[in-house]
Amino acid sequence: MLKDEDQDVQSAAASAFEKLAEQEGLESKICSGIQLLIDMFKDVSPFIRSAAASASGRLAQNPNIHNAIRATIPPLIELVKDQYVDVRSAASSALSKFAKYERLSTAIRTDLVSLIARVKDLDSGVQGFRADATVFGFAKLAEHAELHDILRFVIPLLIELLKDRDSHVRLAAGRILGKLAEPAGLRGSIHLIILTIVKFFGDNDPHIRYCGVAALGRLGIQAEFCNEIRPTIPVLIGLLTDPDSGVRSEASSALENLMEQVDLHLAISTNIPLLVDPLQHSDSHVRSVAISTVGRLAKYNELRNGTRVCIMPLIHLSNDLDPTVHSAVALALGILARHVDDQDASVATFPLIIDLLKHINGKCLKDSNASIRSEGASTLMELIKQAEFVDGIRTVIPSIAKCLEDVYPSVRSIAVSILRSLSEQEFLDAIRTIIPSIAECLRHADSSVRSDATSMLGSLAKQVEFADAIRNVIPFTAECLKHANPSVRSGAASILGSLAKQGNGTC
């Protein structure tokens, strides 16, 4: 009946099995039936595996069959790693019932130690699934307070695995510790091991340092550990200059996790000046990681003001010869610029923003890397919304017009969008001065460049303020009426049509 597909029948059978186990004189028959339960643990049906696990848990109340029940513990621990959550829940529930009895609790502890030892056998590929199953299994066990004493016993073993040479083993151990940190009943034990993890930071072996940083980063997701983690922030920032690239990268990732904790924002903000030295480091890889970290900080309102000390070093790095550093600078400054409206727009801040605009003008929009050109243009799209930066933006308008000749359509498209937006604001005089430059694009060899230029002039021709300036370039426009590309011809006709509607209609 335990194999019946109907869950009500399964439950009734398990209940009957439990009542039989309580009857005197039936222990021997029940003990012989336990092997049948163990066989059912391996059934292909998850419903049957779950029913068998539930039934075995119901037997724990009879001390006379505990010796026989011990045989179910190893396969139940395997079921805790089952791919089906109902099976995992039934198996962990059964073990939690066993844990109330000392003899069975000892057996569970022994088998969990064996499970921890088997984590060392994990590898990539197919074994990756086993690693996930083991992590989920421990997470399920941790849901039961009755098992917490046993789980506390294995925590030091997991700490040792954080130092394993195999990255898959370290990852699995760190993930398990992260899951064990979630239940309130186990956090006391995790609090105690944070100091041990921090000691890994100073190890001579870069592999051990990496493990310590990775483990702390995972624990940093839990707000309950903020008090222990707060003093480690300066050390984590210092590890951005670690000789080992893996340690540097993991330190940056750990800091990003800590940024999610509002309770740590003050401590992080206070220590942001420590990033200035990594930004000026002789190793380009160190500079790149530090720049990326500043960019991540700038995404948070509470941390953004603290990043002001990094703006000038970032701008100076726009001259860096390393392309990775150059790209990271463009992205970080772009993030800062896009969030400038959240900053205190004080007079002291304006020079920094103007320097940022000069960086965009002199570097980003002329960079050989298309992604940097695009990022610079996108940054300007955000800055033009800020009335405080009108004078600074005027200085970069010629560079924006130059982007209309860019080989990449995305850059030209952003430039057109920016210029259209500027033409509707306080930049009429500056836009008039670049109309001849836009008209030069009408003779460009690339027909798509001509098309974008006619589109831009067509938009301007609809505004009476630009009619006279555009009439001066009518010869360029007339040539486009004979172009092979229909979008160029259409754009030229649209320009002339708009001019005809302005003023006296003279073209």
C-alpha cells in the first residue's frame, strides 16, 4: 500500500505501519519490514520514495526497533539530496524525528561526517549536480531545529574544506555554510567562525586567501552578520591590490555583496578613500578591479557621495594606455554621471562634473573602442537633463556632431538623439554653429551616415530658429535628392519641405 500512487492511501499505510510498530510482540516483523522500506528508497517513483521516507520517520517512537532503524539513516541522508523537494522534505523530516533519540542522533552525526568527507570527491561536469544536491540537502536539514546540534558539529569540518585545493570543493563548502547561516538557530555558530574565516585573509597561500574572501562574501548576504563583518571592510579593500588576480576579483565581488546591506553603508562609505591608492596602482589589473568597484559603489544613493574622492583619479585614468582600464573608466564615470541628480549639486561639485564632460569630449567620443564611444554618448544623454551643467555641455557639442560620422550605427543614433534633445533646450546658438559640420556628412561616402545626417537636419529644419542656417547648406541637400539610397533622398526632400514652410518659403 505504501507503493500506491494515491497519496491518501500512502498516508493511511504509513499510519498503520506506525501503529503496528507500537504493538508489543511485533517488533521482529517490523524490523524485517524495514529492509522493504530501504528498498523503496530507491524506487523510480518520487511518490514512493517520499512515502517510504515518511513511514520510516514514524517508527522512531519505538525504542525497541532503533537498532533496525539505524540502517535507514545512510539512505535517508542520500534522499535528502534527492532532486524532488517532496522527497528531500520527507527524508529530512524523518531524520529530525530520529535526532530526538541519542542512539539515532549519534548515527546521524557519523553519517553526516561521511557526507562532508564525500564533498571532497565533488568535481565539475556531472558531479556539479551532486554538489547542488548536497547543498540543497543541508539546507533542508537546517530547517529542522532538532538537527541543529548535529549540524553545529559539522561546521568546523566545512571550514576546513574552504581551504581545499579543488575549487569545486571550496564552492560547495561555502554554499553549504551559506545555507546553514540562514536558520536563526545556527547563526550563533556561524558568528563564531567568522573570525576564523577572516584569518584566512592573511595567509601566505593565495588560494587560502581566496577561500576566506569568498566565504565572507557569501555570509555578507545575511544581515545578521554585519557586526562581525564591518571591521573587515578595510581589509577587503586592501585585498583589491593582492598579487593574485583571483583574490582581487573575489574581494571586489565580496564588497559588492556587502553593499546590499544598508547597515554596512556607513562603514563602506567611510573607507572609500582607501580605493584611491588601488586606482593609482602600477599594475593595470589592480587599477581595473578598483575602477569597477567604484562603479559598483556609485549605484547606491547612500554610497555615491563617498565616491567623489575617486572622480579625479578616474578622470586622470582616462589617459591610461591599457584598454581594459580605459573601458572600466568609461563605464564607472558613466554610472557616476547618470546618477548626478542624486548628488548634492553644490558649487564644489561642478568642477568635477565639468572635468567629466571634458573626459567625455576628449576621450570617450573619440575612442577607438565603440563601446566606450557609445558609453560616453549615453552619459551625455543623462547629463543634458541637468540644468546646472549647460555651460559644460556646450563645450562638447562639436564632438557630438562628429559622432554622426561614426562607423557604428548605435553611436550615430545616440548622437542624433542627443542633438535633437539639445536643440529643444538652451543650446540654440551652439547647435547653429555645427549645422555646417552636419551638412558635410551629406557628402560622406557611407550612405547610412548621409541618411542619419539628413534625418538630423530634417529635425532641425522644422524649428524656425535654425531655418536660416540650414538654408545656407541647401546645395549639399540638393545633391542628396539624386542619391541612390531612398532614405537619403526622402530625408533631403523632407529638409527642403520643412524649409519651404518656414518664413517666406524661400529655398
